[in-house]
Amino acid sequence: MGFSIALIVFSLLLMLLVLMHKGKGGGLSDMFGGGMQSSVGGSSVAERNLDRITIVVGTCWFACIVALGLVLKLDS
């Protein structure tokens, strides 16, 4: 039960973090006006931190899926 709740929380958090990323162009972000901005020089500190947080949350999400799969396999 705990892994299921954690998986839901990590899934929602991961969706929010991915949607917060700035579009790099060439995708759906161009359709909504994201391609009009030009990057002057590299990524900012906030973007790098957002990338790091997204990777950590994604890793936790993956670990929850593996743990939930193992728990369900061992319970049956």
C-alpha cells in the first residue's frame, strides 16, 4: 500500500517537473510559443537544479515501480 501511494506521489511530481522544463525547440513547445525565445548563454542555475531534481524524482519513481513489482510478485 505504501509503495502505491509513493508511486502516485512521484508520478504527479514527475509530471509537474517535466512540464516546468523550458522547451528546447522542435517539439510541442513550439506549437504553444516556446520556440520564440532564444537562449543567450547556456542554462541557468535554476534550470540545472530543475534537471537534477527531475533525475532524482525519476530515479525514485523507477525504484518504486521495481519495489512494487517485487512486492506483488512475492505476495502471489
